[in-house]
Amino acid sequence: METPLLGRTALVTGAASGIGRAVATRLAADGADVLLLDRDEQGAKEAAVEVGGEHLVADLSDADEIADLRLAERGVDVLVNNAGLQHVAPVQDFDPATFELVHRVMLHAPFLLTRAVLPGMYERGWGRIVHVSSVHGHRASAFKSAYVSAKHGLEGLSKVIALEAAGTGVTSNTVCPGYVRTPLVEQQVADQAEHHGIPEDDVLDDVLLARTPVRRLVEPEEVGALVAYLCGPGTDSVTGTSHLIDGGWTAA
């Protein structure tokens, strides 16, 4: 088995389940020593045992908790900013505190985490920063003002990091999945089916995947594979890019 990340330390946020857990699993399989960060301590512990990594617990909406992680001392070579949350409401009804919370977790925290690990990456002459963005970093959907604006901001942050890090051995990229088969999305499917009185397959085709030519959910392992590629060999010049895994949503 090839282990291109052997000897590297990878930090994955939101690693207790879903995309984060799949990414952590793949990076561990590629040889990385993985730090699995989540506010769900039990879930993070279970995932860490599964991949042979170390769990970290923090609420990424709290800058002090991020500082308490002392990431500058951990020798992080790979940072995967994945943690996120969703809230749906029209702009006029969107709670300002919730809007701010979404941005703290999904834009401010990636900035703080990147800021903490960049000096060490520069010193060692190698680093990979991958931000799990979304098709909503390129497209908008109604009632998702906080999520869409945070993901658009994350795309911009990644590009700025890429420009500043050019020539240092450090790269910054985003991966942008459409709807992924995670517990959160699967619950949305079940709720929509019950609410509309239609089969779950119809929810996928007529609601969630209505704008997606490839009518299937993205599997978390597919996202993990794309992240692993960006952290693997032959990617020194792959930086400042945004990699869509959206079933053709943005092709139309």
C-alpha cells in the first residue's frame, strides 16, 4: 500500500462523522498521523480509534478554544477545514446571531486555524491546506444566505492563501461537493418525504438533486479521495484552485 503522507501530521475539522470522518480515514490510510477535531467528543473519540488517530475537542465558533489547541506546537502539515453547519430561512427572517455563528464556524475559524499552522508549514517548506467548500461556493440557493456567503468567502480566502504561499511549498485549494450522503442530508431526505408524502427517491430527484444532471448523492469517500489527491504527490503547482464534485450542477 502506498503511503504518500507517511510522517505527515494532518488536522481534520468536523471529523466525528460524514465528510470529515471519511477524509480522516483516507488520510490515515495514506500514512498521515491524523488529528480529528470536533465539538462532539464521543464521536471524535470513536472516529480516532477507528483510524488510529488522536481526537481533539473544540467549539470552532469560539476563538479562545481554537487558541487553546496550541496548533503551532503540533507540527500540522495538512489542514482540512471541513466543519460546518446549516440554517435555512429567508433573509428578512434570518436570525442575525445565527448568521454570525455560521460565519464564525465556516469562515473565521478556517482563517484562525490556517493562521496558526502556516508558520510551521513555511518553516518546514511543505504544507497542504484544503478547505471543504461546496457547490454553494459557486452557486446560490434561496434561504441559505449565511451558508452561501460563508462558502463564497472561503473560496476567496483559499485563493489569497495560495497567492501568499506561492513558492513556499504550501498549497491552498478548495473541494466543492454537491449534496453528500451524510447523516444530515439523509435526515433532510426523510423529513422532506414525510412532509410531502412522497417516496424518498422522489425527494432526491425532484428536490435535492433537481439541478444535478448526475442524479445521485456524492459519497463521503469520494470527497476524501479528492482531498487525498490534493495532498498527494504531483500537486506542487495545484494551488488556488476550486475542485467541483457536484454531478454536473455547475456545468449548466
